[in-house]
Amino acid sequence: MSDSLNCTGEISRISSLILGIFNGVSGFAAITGNFLVLITFIKNQSLREPSYYFMTSLATVDLLVGLVVNPFYVAITNFVSWQYREERLLQLESFLAMTASTIIMHSLTVMSVERFIAVNYPLRYRSLSQKNEAALQSHAYGHSACLSIPHSSLPATMTCQTCG
């Protein structure tokens, strides 16, 4: 019973290893797949349309998740002991993860709105998409960063409800 009240935040070694393997594999898949998407976009001139720009933006952010966020998380959980993790390091990891996931979510929303306009207003699609393309994408990035800042400024080491 006293073991269940121990709220150090430490996860077991096997859980840490499983999380590390999962994040390593998903990071590798994100790097490989999104790198191929970006190369295809760069090489193929016929893909210079708004929906493909949005897809390229999404691939870029997802590539950064594979290059930065996943390795950072693996390093923190597997190679840094819980006692030596500094609050700022945990806040940085939290900020990067929250910002990336929020940008991905907003990018998917922008892509959905763009496809909705393309399907429902095909004759006005060109004029509507050219006006709003950059504004929608910059809003997605800016809004995501603004939403992530308050979350990352929370204390990284929160006490468990059981411990008080």
C-alpha cells in the first residue's frame, strides 16, 4: 500500500524502454516519410497548388517532430535520471511537444477548410485560396505557439493528488 502512495513521477525501466523504442520507431518513420513528401514537392513542379503547400507545411512540422521532439523525449525519459531533470528542461520538452501537436492540428484544420472551399465553391476556389492561403497558415503557426506558452509555463513537477 505504501508503494502506491509513492509519487516521485519515476516510471519503470521497462516502461521507459518501451516508450523509447516506440518513439524511436515513430521518429524514424516521421523523418523518412515526411522527407520523401518534401523531396517530391520540391522536385515536382505540378504540385505548386494551395492544398499541396498546406501538405508540405504539415510535412515540415511532422519532420521536425521526428527530428527534435521524439529524440528529445527519448533522451529525457531514458538517459536523464528523474532526480536530475531540471524544470526548464521539462518545460522545453513540453513546449516543443505542445507546439508541434497544436500546429499539426491547426494545419489539418486549415487543410480541411481549404478542401471544403474547393469542393463547395469550385468556381471561386482560385480567388479565395490565393487571398487566404498565407494568412491561414501563418495564423495556424502563430496561434499554436500562443496556445503552447501558457501550458509550458506550468510547473513541470506537479504533486500527485494522493500524496497531497
